[in-house]
Amino acid sequence: MNTTPLAELMRPKSFDDIVGQRHLFGPYGVLRKMCESGRLTNMIFYGPPGTGKTTAATLVAEYSNMTFRRLNATTASLSDVKAVLSSTDTLFGSGGLLLYIDEIQYFNRKQQQSLLEYIEDGRVTLVASTTENPHFYVYNALISRSTLFEFKPVEEKETVRALRRALEYLNRENNRDKTAPDDVLGLIASTAGGDVRRALGLFENAYFNAENAISADDVLAFDAGIRNYSDDSHYDLMSALQKSVRGSDPDAAVFYLNRLLAAGELLAACRRLQVMASEDVGPAYPMAAVVTRACCESAVELGLPEAAIPLTNAAIILATAPKSNAAEAAVMAARADIDAGLGAIPPEPLRSPLFKGYKYPHDYPNHYVRQQYLPDDVKDKTYYSFGNNKTEQAAAAYAKSIGSYKEKK
């Protein structure tokens, strides 16, 4: 009986087999071009689990033709590091040593410092990976001698591609002809939240649990968090989350968000929270978009289940913040005129190259001078109206004080 996990058996053997990370390994990916050119640098890979960091290190080693050594910082000691480094004195030939350190954030400062001399003089080319922000966990001297590459959560369609390859592999190895509908593969990909390793593990369990066609029930048997979850559930919960935030109910917002996260909807929840920060809070609390973005980036780096904490923080902030839909209303009003073909030509003072008649506001009192900015056929339109909240009313008061305020018509 083969006990090797499917994710290990399915580890890509070439850049073309890697799913996701096209910015690194696609036809014009920077890491791919670097490897194909034969010129490597010290590298630090960072990003969530299951996004291909270890696979990338293995492929880089194959392209390099260097002697390859691997250490896992969760178990390796300083003596293990020194033993590998000492082997550079006995290596035959000029290929050098490529050292891959997985989870480098678990190395202490002394362990990381021990690498400096060897990467400085070129005896060792370092490839390190971490699921944490390297600027917080990797010694600055190592960062300054390395190039950082971000690995992003793998898109659902790319995860599905890996699952189809896994289905073919398992059928071939087990002499079976099982099938998996698109919606089931999509369910697994969505549940995995950008983690291909997790997706393959769930798929492997479902495959051996199924008779012929792999069903949603076969998947649900191994992940209760997505039980009774469907496309309708996805849209219903997304709608309930946004309406709860818009209605200033933090309890409901927290509940629906965590229903989504229990089903693995990490990236979808991040997208919706960022939309709400501008659509429902907007200029009433301008920092909401910044804070929400930071929480989402933190969640993606952490991965589930820990990602629930920063996302819940964002949901509470949005639900309890003052509300304004002024930005969305401005978008809709402006688009209506754009779709009607209005405003095609800006006023002459705004057009290059002469900017004839343009008045430079900073040359005038209060850095403001009245002049026409909108095109002639929409010059009297008002797309943005100040909301009835403290922040926007303060902005309205400022506009009135300098004379730029426009009444809604």
C-alpha cells in the first residue's frame, strides 16, 4: 500500500505543470526566465501554504545543475546547518551548492546569520521559503542579499486543473474509470481557499470514498464545514453578509462571514469585504478601505483557519463604522452619462499639449480657483453628494469655505 500523499505524488516536474503563479512561472514569468537564463540569485519565497514554494525550489535546483541540499527549519539545528555548509569545502567541480530552507521563519537569528559568509562569497545559493512576512521573520542581512518572490493563493480554475490531473493519475494507477463533475471539482477548489495541497488531500479522500462518480456527498464526508453548501448558499451568504454590514449589525456580519469561511470561501470573502469598505462605508470613514485591505492581506498570508480572525476584525469594523453610499452613487450617475455618450471632450484648458487658459489652483488663495473641469455637455452635473456623516460634512464645510461646493441639482 502506497502511503505517500497524493500531493507529493503529483508534484509538478516542470514549470508547465505548475498551477497558478503565472507571474513567476508562466511563459514570461520572472523565475522561469531567470532559470532558463542560467543566472540564479539568492531567493526568498513567501506566501500561503500549498501554493508551490517547495515545488518551485525543487525545479530551480534541477535547472541550476548545482548540488541540492534541503533543510526544514522546524526540525533542523544549528549543527545541521553547519554540516551542510561544511560540505562546500569538499564539493567537486564548480557547480556549487543550492541550499533550500523550508519554513525559514523558525530559524533563530544565529542560525540565519551562519549562512551569510557562504552566500556572500557564492559558495552557497540560498532558496528559502516562508508562510510569514519575510520582513518580520527573516534577518535583514539575508533579505538584502536575496530577491523576494511572492506566491499567491492559487485561483479556483487553476486548482481544478490540478484536480483533473489527479483524477487521471488515480484512475491510471488504480485501473479505474471514476469521474468527477465540474461542480464537485469546483466545490473542492473553493473549499481549499487557494491551497492546492489541501485540495489534493480532500480530493484523494473523496476519490477512494466514491463508487464511480465522485459526488458532493463524498467530499462533504471529509469536510463538514461545507455541508449543505451550494452555489445558492454562496450567493445567499454573500448577500446576507453585505446586508448585515450595511445594516450596522456586527453580530450578523460575524456569523455570515464565518459561515462562508467554514465553507472555505476565503478569497471570495476577502473580495466582498473590500467591496463593502468602499460601497457601504466609503467616505464616511475613508480608512475603512485601508484597514480592510490590510486585514485581507493578513488573512491570505495566514490561511484558514487563522484567517478568520483578521477577517472578523474587518467585518466588525465595517459593520460598526458610519455609512455612506456616496461613492457607489457617484459611479452609477457618472456611468449613466458615459453610457449615453456624454462628456466625450474635456474642456480646452485641461487638454494637452497647450492647456490653453488653465489656471493653476496653487497660485490662488486657499489653493482654489473657480474654473470648468467637466465637459460642456455635463458641466452642470453633480455626481457626488456629501453624505450626512461627520467626515463628509467636514469635507462639505471645507468645500463651502473655499467656494467649490456644488448643490445637488
